[in-house]
Amino acid sequence: MYERTAAVFLYCVSPVHMGAGSATGVIDNPIQRECHTHHPSFAGSGIKGAVRHGFAQLGGDAAKIDAIFGPSNGEEHRAGAVSFGDAQLVLFPVRAARQGFVYATCPQALARAERLLRLTGTDSGWSLPQVEDGHCRLPIAGAEGNTPLLDDGKLNLEVFQYQAEPDAAVGAVADWLADRALPPGTAYDYFRDKLRRHLVVLSDTEFGYFARNATLVEPHVRINEKTGTADGGGLFYTENLPPESLLLAPLMASAEHSDHPSLDAAAVMSQMRTALHESLIQLGGDATTGRGLVTVNLVEG
């Protein structure tokens, strides 16, 4: 039984490739997705493995790795004291005709995030908007600021145009996320301010379109080991979740599962906070090409 819970915000600062392991479409190396929403996701097992791998470098106590994550020697058979759930998509960057890009979301993604926050003991207090197809809602500051996002009340995203409606409730969600989901420090001031002004709530259907079709797809060429040149027929495509995406996962902690436990649930969660909160971690594949850089913020109820 898990006694302590927290919500973990994962903000991508580089493309991230958490591979699905198999392909059924034109992309050879697709990313992980939820089967029912088709939104990009990170498997909890992958997050846990990456955190375990870098735990000591992140500031965690190396002597407590087996106690927290479970034994790795194969001789002991017991569970670890910490568990990560799958990370679900909250915000997705979409190209805009003005101001570069927006942080897009939808009522479904916000409602699922609010549910997860409540389950981990945090009351966001969000008022969820309802949005029709062809419309969008955004903070009042985004529609009336000094650097307008709109053209005659319309928002242009990729090749689509939406009737924009300023909404104070969307501004409240943007403020909450800017204060808690993104890391502190001057390096993120620009992005916190942009999130406050350029959070855009689309309908579930139209957000789903962008989440499926607006990811980063890169061509790669297999290199022949003998010649050092491109291998004939070796072209393949790899999908990445783009930078500025935001995901949310549950983190749960219990007392150490051993005959002589030295860590209770509070101590386990303290170790996780020390290692993860406001840290930079690497998730997924292609680490040697700079992929998978993600900042982490913990929110405890």
C-alpha cells in the first residue's frame, strides 16, 4: 500500500523519443501513445528506469537505490518502495502564424490532469472550459496583450483557423501551470510568461489531430560499418515528442519492503524530491544525439 503520493510534471526541453517498440504505419520508430486517446505518453516503467539509472548523479543516496527501486542482483525477490504511473499529455506545442507557437490543450487533457492532481492530493481549483470544433479559448492577456496572437479575432494554427474567445478561467489554468509545472529560475521566465499568455484550449477532436499529426519526425540513414557511408536502403523515420511538451505522471511511495526496513514512506518521498524536483533528466532513446532532456517538478498535496 502506497502511503505518500505526488504529481510529477515533465517538461520537454529537447525532442524526446520514448519508443513504442513496433510500427504499424509509415513511421518506422513511433513514440509511445495511449490506445484510447492516441495522445503521446511515457510509460511509468521507462520513467522509473531512467530515474534509477541517474539517481546518484541527481543527488539521491546511492546506498539506498536498491531499497527505493528494488534489488537489482536477482537474488532478492521484493518490490521497490516507489512507483511511477504513466505520464499523460497536458500541453502540446502547435505552430502558430503569430508568436511562433502556442501551448495547446483540450478539456479532456485538462480534466484528466485535474483528476490525477486530486488523486495525488492537490486541488488545482480549475474551471474547465467547453470548446466547440472551430473555436478556441485563451487567456485574456493572449488576446489583448502588446504582442497579439490573433488576426481579427481568429487564431491561425498550422493551416487551420479558429474563432478565438478570451476566457479568464483559461488564464487561471495558465497561471497555475506556469507557477508549478515549469522550473523556477530566469532561464524559464520567457516560457512561463508565454504559457500565461499563449495557452490555447481546443476541442478534444482538434487537439487530438495535432497530438497525432504534429509531432517531430526525422529521417535517419543507416551507416555501413565497413565503408562509413550511407547503407543502401537504410533510410528510416523516427518520431519524437517535440520540445515544450508538458506531461504529468503520478509518483507513489511506501515504506521499504525488506525484513529490516530503514526507510518509511516519508523518507522515500524525501529522497525522490531531492533527486527529482527541479532536476534535468534524460528519458528514452537517442541520448547521444541530445534527445530526451526533460525537466522535472514535483507537486505534493
